[in-house]
Amino acid sequence: MKVLVTGGTGHIGSYIIPELIAAGHEVTGLARSDKSAEAVFALGAKVRRGDISDLDGLKAAATESDGVIHVAHRQDLLPSGGIDAVAAAELQVMLAYGDALAGTGKPLIVSGSLGSPGWEPLGRPATEEDPALPAGDKYKGTLRVRNVVERTVIGLAERGVRSSIVRIPPIAHSTTDVGFLPLLIALAKEKGASGYPGDGANVWPAVHGRDLASLFRLALEKGSAGKNWHGVEGGGIRFREIAEAIGRRLGVPAVSIPADVLMLPGYFGFLANLVTLDLPASNDITRQTLGWESAHPRLLDNLDNGHYFPAR
């Protein structure tokens, strides 16, 4: 299959491209700079110069492919418009894919989020059948805009696109991780303690980057249209366990940050709204339907491998 990959030089994309090539697919990576083009080529893929802001160019690239995996984002919009602007631009990209792929039955696999607080009131782990956010107006702003993007992708199934969402947890760990986990580690180093909110019983999902790449491939190869897939190892990990693992590795105590001071300027700072989320999620449908299993070290084991804590 000729597969177009956007965001192929990012944390997850750099695992997706080799995963696809190893499975026999012909991969083309979209690259907007010479540096990105060199990185795509080094991963073994063909290079197509372009940018996801060029919707006509993106349509052409999608039309010439047998399938698309989209993990790119307009991060350049963050400084001026914030995450709302990123999501709004993403919506236009999805509509462009719909125009290019309508009626073809070709797969379009797009990265989504497992980090929605809209799931909290469920009283159970979120499943692949749950929407990104509840219906109605309770959740507004960024979360709602992001939900529109994911619902648009799922809705493309009605236009003859084999579209689906791979929901990614807040922690996608690997040797090249530059996301949330390194932030927690840096914070623990700075504060001299590894903090967790309240009793730390809130659950966070995680996944190894290479396992996530295999899920994108399976969704591309045999995923049905209009589906969500959950890239999570198990049901999730209590935040306190993550903090304790970080503390052990750094040789600092794991400490509770009381709820009544959590939102004040202090330990977590701008992360305070995130670390309190309780996000248990099931991967039963994903495993049963696609045959996906996590084959690489799980989060707590990966923290002990050393690459998150290089020797001084």
C-alpha cells in the first residue's frame, strides 16, 4: 500500500514510518523543510515536500496515495492563537482529506486524544465506543473544538472514507519522548520532590511509542470505517505510582500536593489542571478487533530502563 504520513519526523511519526516499511508498505512522508526531508529520508521513506497548511497540496498528496496516516499538527499557530487555533486549522485539514478521499474507501487514520475530562463522569473506563466528549454544551472552548475535529474524521465514513481515530494517552513513552513525562521528571528535579495530586489515586493511561506505531499500522490495514481505537497499555496507572517511580529514580521523596493548594501557584504550576484528571480507559475493542497487543516495556518498567534518567 502507498501510504502518506504527515508528522513523520515527530515523536510518534518517527516510529510509524519504520513500522509501515517493515510491514511492506511504500511510505511517503510530508516534509516542509530540508531538515524534515532529511529525517524522513533517513527513516527509509520517500519525501514529498509540502505543508499541511497547503490544503490543495495536501489533497493532491492524499489522492495519489492508497491511504493516509495523519499525526501532524499546526504547532506554529500556538504562540499567536493557542490550542484553539491549532484545532481550528486541523478541522480544515480533515475537510480537505474528505474532499480528496470521498467515495474511495481508502483509509484515513488520524491521531486523537485520550485526555478528555469529558469522560470523568462516566464512572467507568472509557471505551472505544464513547465519544470524545459528551453531547451538549457542558464542555466548551478548546475541548469542544478538538471534539469537532475528531467527530468530523469519524463522520467521513459516511462519505466513503475508511476513516478512524487512534486515541493517544497523555503519556506516550519511549527513548525519544519529549512529552508530558519528561516535564514531570524535570519538575521533580527542580522541586526536589516528585508530586502527585491529593491521594494520587487518579488514573492515567500510557503506551509505548512503538506499540502506538503498530496500532496505527493495524488501523490502516484492517480497521473499519468510523471507529475509535485506544492505544493504551492496560487500563491505566495511578498518578501516585508514576510519581513514586520518578522519585525513586531521582532519589527524591514522592509527596502529596493537597487539593486545597493545588490550583495555587506552586508545585505543578500550569500543569495543575491536567494532573488531577482521572482517565481510565479500556482497550478491549481495539485488541479484539485489530489483534493489537502492547509488546514493549510498560511505563513503570520503562522508567527503570535509564534513558529518562541519564547518568551525570
